[in-house]
Amino acid sequence: MQWVDAMRGFSMIIVVLAHVLANMDIGGYKSFLSFSFLTFRMPLFFFVSGFFSYRTIEWWNKSRVIDILKRKVQAQIFCTIIFLSIFQLVTTGSFQNILKTGFGGYWFTIVLFQMYICYLIFSLISRLINCNITFVALVLLSIAGVVIVAFYKGGGNLTLWNLLYWENLTKYFQFFTLGIFVSRYRELFFSLMQNTVFSTLMIVGWVGCLLLCYNDFFKTAYPFLFRVVHDIVVRYCSLMAVIMIFFGKAQYMSASKVGKHLQFIGRRTLDIYMIHFFLIPNLRFLGPFLSKGNMFVIQLSISAVVTLIIVAISLLVSYIIRRSDILAQWLFGVKIKKAQP
């Protein structure tokens, strides 16, 4: 699945690009460019994570569970705490802000760890009772998450809801579930990706949803429908459209230099995610200039160049860190192969 690795690399680039746009003060919903990426950025990241997480219930045994849990804790908990602590020390000169603000930009690994634990629990229960309840349980949990996030936003203080980023957990769990489901029924899904009618519906749906999201009349006249389109429909349409692009170029992604670079980035997403926060420059002075008129091409050009430089430097720092097997293991969860006697 080299094209999926390439897609994971692309999703990491988009995450960095989104943070660059935010530091230009044109991130989030402030620009059409940023919002277009926002529709599929995190759904794609969680989808790919779910895709690579899938295992049959027969695969699980005691040694594998212990090994995976150990590496997940190292890569997603210990690594996050270490990099967040260093980041807070570098930017604020103190560790105290962690207690006030939580994990901040490093929320992704904390949320992903919770998703994986849910999946692991259901898989182990399925193995124990010899009946696969995993998919049903994950789907029900995904639906519950959508309902919860629609009605509950959490308090203003650093409650458990905010500390563990349960809003993002409930919002994006559905895409992690989708990734697992697709990995299980990949042949059926791949045949769907080749269906012309489906691909047309997804592309037209993505464009149509973007237009509706920027339509003030639709937003004020049909607030409930607007939220459904804005928070759910556009995300699935854009996600499917991006997957179809990479699936359609699977051979190119496997053989070309661009594809191989994306695959490598895809195998270093954790490294880049942890390191890139230290490298993002403050470009807010460009905000007023980039917000006037049709600046889509200029916004994309500047942010793309900065993003690629940040990714390249992050990979260099990653290479240096990984020269130490101990750091590679404890920071990135790398499984160190024992030397043959």
C-alpha cells in the first residue's frame, strides 16, 4: 500500500501547511485556501491512522498487545510530553503553562492514543467471546461522538474534557473508524473508488458544499442544514475525493520520485509532527497583505515554500535523533532489532 503511505505523507504536509497559514493569520476559516484544506486535513490523518491500525481479531495475542502498547505509550504519550515540555521551555521559559493550557498543538497524539485504546479493547473483547463486535461497537461509538460534540462543548476550565481533548476525540473518531472499516473491506472500497458515478458525486459534492459554506443566506436561513454540511458532509466528500486522487495515481506514487518522497514523509509523520512546531515562523505581518482581494495563488505559493522548508528541516532533525537507537525507541516508538549473535 505504497500509495496510502504517500497519502499519509501528503496529510502531514497539509497539517504543517495549515499551521503555517495560521501563523500568517489566514488559517482556519479566515481564507478559502485554509478552509479547503481544513475540510479533509484531520479526517484524512485519522482515516490513514485507522487504516494502518486494523488487525484481524485472530492476530491479537498477549505478546503483541504488550509490544504494541509499549510502543504506543512511548511514541504517543512519552514522546508528546517530552517535546511539549521542551517546546514550553523554549517558548515561555517555564513548564507551568502545560498545567494551564494542556497539550496545545500536540493534542493529536493524545487523541489518537485514546482511539487506539478503544479499538484495542473491542478487539480483545471480540477475541475473548469469539464474536467480532469490533465494527458494530466502533460505529456506535462514532455516532455517539457526533451526537455528543453537537450538544456539548465542555467548560472553560481545564477539565478532563478539555485536558484529553474529548471534543476532537468525539469529532474525529468516525474517521478513524472509517479507516479501520476500509482496511477490512479494502477490495470492496477500492472497487467503489473506480466507480465513475461515485467519484463524480464526491467531487461535485465537495465543491457544492464549499459554495454552501460560504453562502450567507444558506447559513442564516437553514442553520441546522448548514451545520450538517459544514461539519459532516463536506468532510466526507473532500476525504473521498482526496483518496480517489491518490488511488487513481497508485502506480505513479509507487514508482515516481515524488511518490517515494511522500512515502518517506508518511513514514516519518510522528517525527515531523513533533519537531515542526519549533520551526514555524511568525508571519502574521503578511496577514493584512494576503487577505486583500483574490490572493489564493499567492497564499498557496508562499505557504507551500515555507512548509516544504519546515518539513525538510524536520526530517534532518529526525535523522539526527534517530541516530541514537535509545532516542528512536523512546521518542518515536521504533522497534529496535536485536543484533544477531
